[in-house]
Amino acid sequence: MSVLAGLAAIAVLAVLILVHEFGHFIAARSQGIYVNRFSLGFGPVLWKYQGAQTEYAIRAFPLGGFVGFPDDDPDSNIPPDDPNLLRNRPILDRAIVISAGVIANLIFAYFLLVTQVGVVGIPQATQSGVLIQQLAPNMSSVAAKAGIQPKDVILAVNNREFGTSLQEIEAFKKIIQTHAGKPIQLEIARGDQKLSLSVTPEANANGEGSIGIQLAPNGKVERHRTANPVEALKVSATKFQWIVLMILQGFGQLITNFRETASQVAGPVKIVEIGASWAQNDISNLLFFGALISINLAFINILPLPALDGGQLAFLLIEGLRGKPLPNRIQEGVMQTGLVLLLGLGIFLIVKETTQLEWVQRLFQ
């Protein structure tokens, strides 16, 4: 990957983190809750500015950030019973502050998709359908036995017609993967002919359906911009919904098939590498990458795990049910344990993925 593309991917991640933390910040300040620190990144301070109430800082490692509250600051001169301290606010006020980062990421992701669709334009095929680029080298593959040939165009599957969106390829793959052992009906264009074929995907090692084909867009790929603002909002909403469904399916696979799926979990280095490869293509792909990661950040942060927003919301739920918060020592112990585990996982993924980079491997050859 090029250095410029890598920097673009890092910049996108930094912006998404900034948006997340700004959500917490604006939700607190709009309610009059004290905020004493707003930081983009971790580690040594590169730049800081002391405002009337809040210290704003940029730190050395941009893949993170935090909003600090004076509640537990031993140097704070604010009285412990001040109603504008976060801990002294009602549960609903605190829940709004904690969940605001997730909401900000979701809103920003939709904004990125609207920008992609209505301003930059999205890549689309010039012709409808999904092209069968080639079959598996083994001509006894499921597709070959069903009569499918290279250069066939899949127009519809089980009466579900395919358009010009590049997402149709993923939709076709998903249909095949979820129909292992179940016949699917294909409407195919072969030259001037239109054919109807039936194929039954075979289950692979992961239990997913496969028929032994490689797919490609049908025709050239060109960028199309949606000039109608209302249409741009609708198309963006559809893309947003599609991303959410894909993420939910990913979490479902992680739960039901943990051993296979966990090995595919990506850390910061891998995410930057993927983003860089997308950025090399065009700005449209980079915007989609930003939306995809922003929605992922929202989902990950809302999980009820210690040191994440979802973990803090879980503490608020327990407090609401008990009528009083859990003892501080229990909350601190759980949060510290969760933070250590998350940091350990993050360091492990960074080291693992860094050593897998091509230019790093060449250093040791």
C-alpha cells in the first residue's frame, strides 16, 4: 500500500474517533455537565489548549481518544455534591452522555453515505446482472455440473432480480452461502439467449454453500452521482441498512461459529491496511470505508463489555434495578479488568498484523 493511502486510512479512523468522542462531549456540555478533558489519541501530548472549562489535546497515537470528567479528578476544586458533576446527574442524563458517542458514529456514517451517493458518486456496472468470470479449475464443480458457463450473466436468483449495483455480487454470494444443500433457481443470459438453470450449493468446511465460481460486475464500472437529494437520502438509507445487516450477521457468525470467525477478527493495523487499499481506488471507496468502520465502532462500543460504552450502560441498568449504584470498588475492578483485557487484545492484534505486513516480513528475510 502507498504511504499516502495509508495516511488517508489513518486520518479516516482518527476522524471517526473524534466524532465518537465529540458525541460524548456535546451531550454532556449541552446538559451543563462538567467536562475537563477532550483528547484525540493516547500517549504523549503533542498539542493542547486550555479553555474556560476544558483542556483540549492531541496526543501521539491517534487511534483512540477520550472525554474526561472531573468527578474522579483528585485535583478538581469542584465540590463533590455539585449537581453538574456527571455522577450526580439522574440515570437518564448519564445514559444520554454515554450513548451519545455511538449515536454520533451512526449519524456520521449516514452522512458519509449521503456524501458518497449525492456528491462524489458510487461505482456501478454499466449493465444489470452479475457476471460469471470463470469456474473453478476442477470442471466437476457444482456450477459446471449445473450447466453454468464462463461469461454467463446471472439476471436473477429465486426471482430476486439483480441491478447494476456492485453490492449485487455480495448479495449473490450471500444467497449461495445460505443455501447449502438447497436448490436455487437461476435466470441466466448467455449471449442472446435467456436460460433457466437450477443449482444446489455444496457445503464447504465452514458449513456455507459454494458452487465454484468467480464473480465480476457486468460491463464497465463507472461512477454515478444521484442528483436528486431525496433519492440520495433513500439510496443512502438502503446502503446504511445493508451495512447494519451485514454487521449483525457477522456478530451472529462470531457467536455461532466462534473458532472459525474469531481468526478473522481485524485489529487497527489490518483495518488501516484495508482502508489504504480502498483509498488507492478512489475517494468514493474511502467514504464507504469510513461509513463501514463508523457503524462497526458503534456496534462494538454498545456491547455490554467492561471499559466500553455498553459496559457503562449495563452499570446504569443495574443501578436502575437496584435503586442504587454498585459499590465503586466493584465497578472499578470490573472496568480495570476489562481495560487490561482490551488493551492486551489490541496489542496482540497490532503485533500480529504488523509482522504479517509484506514490508515488515522483507526486513527479516
